[in-house]
Amino acid sequence: MGNTDQPVVRMSSITKRFLGVTANQDISFDLYKGEICALLGENGAGKTTLMNILFGYYTSDEGQIFIKGEKADLSSPRDAILRGVGMIHQHFALVPSQTVLENIVVGTDSGKGIFLDLKSARQALIELQERFGLQIDPEARVWTLSVGEQQKVEILKALYREVDILIMDEPTAVLGPAETADLFKTLRSLAKEGRSVVFISHKLNEVMEISDRIVVLRGGRVVAERKATELNTRELANLMVGRDLLEDIEKKELPPGQPVLKIENLNALNDKKLPALRNLDLVVRENEIVGMAGISGNGQKELSEVLFGMRPPVDGLVEISSRPLKFGNPAAAIRSNMGRIPEDRMDTGLLMDLSVEENLILENHSSAEFHSYGLMKSKRIHQFSEDLIARYGIKTAGRDAVTKSLSGGNLQKLMLARELAGKPVLIIASQPTRGLDVGAMAYIHQRILQERERGAGILLISEDLDEIFSLSDRIVVIFEGEIMGEARGTAVSREQIGLWMSGVTA
Amino acid sequence: MIRFRIIKREPLPGWAKIVIPIAAIVVTLILSAIPILLAGGHLWKSYFYLFHGALGTRYNLLETFVKSSPLLLTGLAVAFAFRAKFWNIGAEGQLLAGALTATALGIHLGSIPTVLVLPTIIISGFLAGGIWASIPALLKTKLKVDDVVSTLLLNYVMIHIMGTLLFGPLQQPGSSWPRSSAIIEAAQYPILMVKSRFHMGIIISLVAVFVIWFINKKTTFGYQSRAVGVNVRAAHFGGINTTSVILWTALISGGLAGLAGVGELCALQYRLIMDISPGYGYSGIVIAMLGNLHPVGVLFSSLFFSVIIVGAQTMSRMTGVPTYIAEVIQGMALMVMLIFLLFTEYKIRAVRK
């Protein structure tokens, strides 16, 4: 110890296999004191697996780990935390009904005997908050907090456990631009104090912005390790996907046709029974992509749920191809020939524990094509699903493989295959590329453009402004359940969209 | 120092589904040696009489089938409901509803053509169990009442309804016991093998195994209930009428339990008594779990249970080990199976400190 060049974490020759699939192949990874190191790679590159090994969540098949110079045999996250390693997963581990303070002390030994000593815990928490500028009311119940605030609670939880090696798994996937900037400020102040941060991501711009050093993984191996200053975004993309894949989107000029979606005066409530949509009006036409920008939590989720038939609105009118949509009835939405891509594909869109085939037939298993008198026509169903798997290039062991064995990109391909199979007149795509890698994202974008050329009208709800700008014919901005502004896709600046997103009308 | 840690394991291959229940039964029998020895039994003799008593003679073998019939039906009832995540703990009450209906009809159906008596009783018994189960299903879908609690509590409601009727309108005239009059002969299940109690209900329960397998595997409804079972929200999103799927699931599940009640009444007791069921509905839960909620698995686990129950009688007579050992073995089987199922997802690792 003592040498400043000695890494705080040294993972050497790590290999991890899952049922014959090699997730990490002979990876060596070092992390130094006071640095922010990005772990960059496509989905399935092995980033999360590697860090789960460092966090003691998985054990590696081969290789060794040294933490602060000592060999570490980690058999559970508890072992890792005791050595100062903390990890914040994409899905937070918080109890929604408890307060911030309770969530932070749970599982620690802060107490006298069997009683919790919340008073001194609270004092320690407030000190931490002041040191790192993470302001949250300790008495607030977690369910009342925004996603960004919940993430702060997770960070505080790690700091409270005296973690000095913090791993964050795609922390910005759930954040808006302002929250992301906030998070970066916190991470920098952590690094300044001498703590080390591993930042798992596949967003090139963010990685360039936040990290000191970048380690690129591809196919379970390390393909590059560079200082952030030595690289530009295009080189980084090449390293990550092994080919030149910064998208160049080509869009044909197409005049918009008849309206396929008409929303008038739509009002709806959110889960907490507060107004989420206020007198919303919107039209989407054939051959048109309407991009809906906005910071998350401004009514996008509720709007898509109303259209999907999952949330009955308070009042308003929705017409699909000039026919009124029956509310609160998913089957009616399916009958209106709408392609529905929900933002939470694992909870709402897909049956993760059933097979790929069982997911592909979900919406038309009761059509005359697939059953007679309640008996499934298995031959036709097999044909249908094998055809879709081939046409959409879904990587799976077969139509009978369980859906949760698919990677994120393939899950989304599965969603698209099902939703586009019926050649929908209208497509509602909610965050269709969130959490996907560059390759999968490009594929989804191409498909959306193809659907536009086919004649479909598309409502693209996204927080990714690059996506909105590169795909949309028209851009609308939603703020607190209202359309703040609307412009042709080419005739508006990012600054203007940014102003509308924060509720400023000029 | 060595510590032990429970960690997640990778998914097991398909053959494990068959090997694990068999291994669980073997381990159960090995562990059962402890209480048998404690009760002063001679180990090999005890096991010999346990199996000989259940399988060794023609009569005993057929008697094992007789015992398995209600267990199979309640096991199927629970398994079918659990697959759709309708937590039906109420097979006992649904069984009683079936038996009660069979009694009322079996006493009074003398006026209709003989060939119609049994079909009427069977269908009505099925419906009675099904309707009794659809009450908690309605409460669950309309008012979000927890189905574990409501199905369980309705068992006690049904026991008291039965008691009220057996001390009232259904009581055998002139009797001071809570028992009904005997059902008419046309309402009795035919015996299919001479010098035994092997009755038509056993065939009905075997047919039920096939029907449930067929529904699960081949029908749109089976698909829908599977979808509702793994993720109600996604099933709803996909246009499935989840309320109706849960209601139909409850109806079929309760109906199967109702058939168990009809069988006990029309094939064995011929009259309703308070202890018509020694807890078949509750055993059904254990049997369904032991059979991994699969109809064929339930068939084998119900046979295992009836072997233990029937064999324990002989074992007790010949070696003096009390028949309660059967219940110990059943409980042990469930515990072992649950532990084995746990180890399909987790493994223990020794860590040197």
C-alpha cells in the first residue's frame, strides 16, 4: 500500500460463464483512487456482469479480485459493502412505503440492541447531505419522490455505508437532462474526495463528458482502455460496436395524409389521482412521425396508457382512423389497428416467463386465424412465430425459449415484431429505444421509418432529443400534461425545445 | 472458519423437473425412518408392510386407487387455480358444497328417469363447487379482496352451512345424529370391479387429469390463464379479459373439488355426515405443490399420498407403529419438496474465512 499508482480495485483474468455462454472472457480491470471510470459497451457486452462480480452478486468462474491491495473472496454483496464497494442497480432497491431515513438505515447496525437509533442516523445523514449537496427530506416517503430523487437516496445509502468505490449501472437511463447534470455534479464531488466511481453506460456523449478513463467491452472482452481526452465520439462508437455505426438517417420526403389519430380535450389523472393530462389536443397523420419531447413525468406515461386502453381518462375524445376509441379497454385499442409499444416492456409489454411464441401471439391468439372453437391451431401458430423471428432477426434459442433469456435489444425486436405484424395504421411508440445499445437503436429507428413509408402514422414519445430530431416530421413538447409548443421538425432549434420542455412559452 | 452461503444458481435443465420429485420422495422415506424407529417399529418390517399394505394384494391395490380419487381431484383443483395465480385454499369448502348438493339431489331425485340421476348429480355437484369458488374470485376481481384469506374462510362458512342443514332440513328423520338419510340407489356410483370399492369416480378423476392437461396445453383458455398467471398487467395489455379468465379458472377449480365431494358421497358414504372429508381439500394443496402444479405430476403425487395413507393402516396393525405416521410422512414430503424446489434456484457454498 502507499503507492498512489496502486489501484483500489484490481480484477485480474475474470471469466464468467452462464450455461455455456461466456459473459466475461479473461477480463482484467483496474480502478484507481479518485477517478471516474466509464465501462462502455453494447447490451450484452458483459459490463453489468463484471460489476456484479465485483459487488459479490455473482462469483467468477476464474480470476481474482483485489480490493485495496487485499485479495477478496466475495460471496455476497455484504462482503463487498464491508470492503467499501457499493453498487446502484438500474432498478432501485428501496421500500416505497418507508421514509428516506428508514430506507437508508435498514440493514445497517445503527442502533442500540434491537432498537433503531434514528436520531443519530438522521444527524449523520444530514451531514452527508450537506457534504455532497444531496438535498432530500429524510422524512419523505420514498413513493412520493421522483426517480432522480430516489437515485439520490440510493447514493446516500451507499455513502452512509461508507462506500468509497461506487458502481452505477446505467444511472442516466431514467433521468431527464437536468437530473443528469445534477448527478454528474455529485459524482464529480465524490471523485474529488478521493472516492472512485464506475459508470456503466452505452451513451457516448455522457461517457465523454463525465469520465476520466474509459474501458470499452465488446462480446465479453476488453477491446480498449483510454483516457477520455484521447478519444472522440465517433472513435468510441467504432470501438464499442466494432463498426462505424453513428447513424446517418435518411428520410424520404412524404406529404402527410389523412389523420389517423385525433385527440381532443383529453383529461386524465395519474396513479396518485392528480391531473396528468390537461385538455390535450393532438393530431397524427398518415406518413407522419410526430415526436413528443418532454421531461419524464409530464404526462407522457398517462397519455400512452390512455391510448393503449390501460387508463380510462376523465374526459375527452380520441379518434383512430375517424372512429372513436373505446376507453379503458386494451382489446378495443388492439381492434382499432394500433401498434402499441409501451415504455416498460418487461412489466406491461411482455410476458417474460412465457415463451417467445406465446408473446408473439398475445394480441391475436383469439383471432379466427389461430383457433377454432377454442382450440389453438398450433401449426399455424408455429409458422407465424417462426416467420416473425426470422423476419425481425430475433436472436433466440427458438420459439419455445423463455422470453426472459433474451437480451434487451431482442426483447424490443420481439415487441416490434408482434406490434407491427398486423400492419397498424397508427403506432404509439413510448421510449422505444430506452436502454438499448447503438446497434439495436439503429434497427428500431430504421423500422419506424419503414412503417412511415408504408403509410402508418407514428407518435414517438421520447426523452432522447437526438432521436426526436432525427426522426420526427413534426415535434410537439409536453409539459405538465399540456402541449407547450409545436413545430416542423427542421424549423426549430434545440434551445426552443429546451425552453418549452421547462414550461417557458415565448 | 467455514461459513455457508446461499447463492443463486443457473437454471437447471429440463430433466430436473422429473428427477427432483422422485428424489424428494426417496429422501422423505429415508427421513421417515426416524419417527418410525422412535415409535419402536422395526424399520424393514415397517416399510415392507407400508408398501405391502398399499400395493401387495388386489384389494389393497384397488383400495389405494379408491383413496387417491378425492386427493387427485382436489390436487387438480388447487393446481389449476394456482397456475393462474388464483390462490384457492378453499378446496375443502368446495368439496363439501359438492357433497351437500349430491346429498340433496340424491335423496330427492327419485322422480326422474334413472339414467339421468347420476349425470344430474355430477353436473350439479361440479357447479356447486364452482359457484362456491367463484365467490372469492368475484371478490378478488371486483373488490381486490385477498383470495388466500377469502377462500380459506369460506371453508368454515361451508362447514357451518353443512352443520345447520344436517341438524335441520337434511337430518335423517328420527335420527339425533347430524347425518342425512341415504341417497337412492340410482344416485350411487357403479362399482366397476367385483369384491372391491373401485368405483366410477376413479375413472372420472383420471379423465379429469387428461381434461386439465388438454385445457392447459391445447386451448386458448389454457393460454390465457397461463398469461394471467405470469403477469396480469401484461395479459390485460394484450387484450385478455383477465376478470373472466380468473372467474372461469375459479369455476373449473371449484368444480373439480366439488366432484371430489360427489364421489365421496355417492361411492363410499351414501349419506352425508359431518366428517365426510378428513381434510382432502387441504391435502390437495400439498399434492398440487408436490406435483409441481402439473396434472400428471398431481396424478403421481396423489397416488404416493394414498399409498402412504392406505399402507399406514397395515403397517400399524402389523408393527404397532401408529397410523399417524402417515400424516408425519405427508408433512415431511411437503417440506422436503419445498426445500428441493428452493435448491433448484439456489445452492449452498462453503466459504473459507
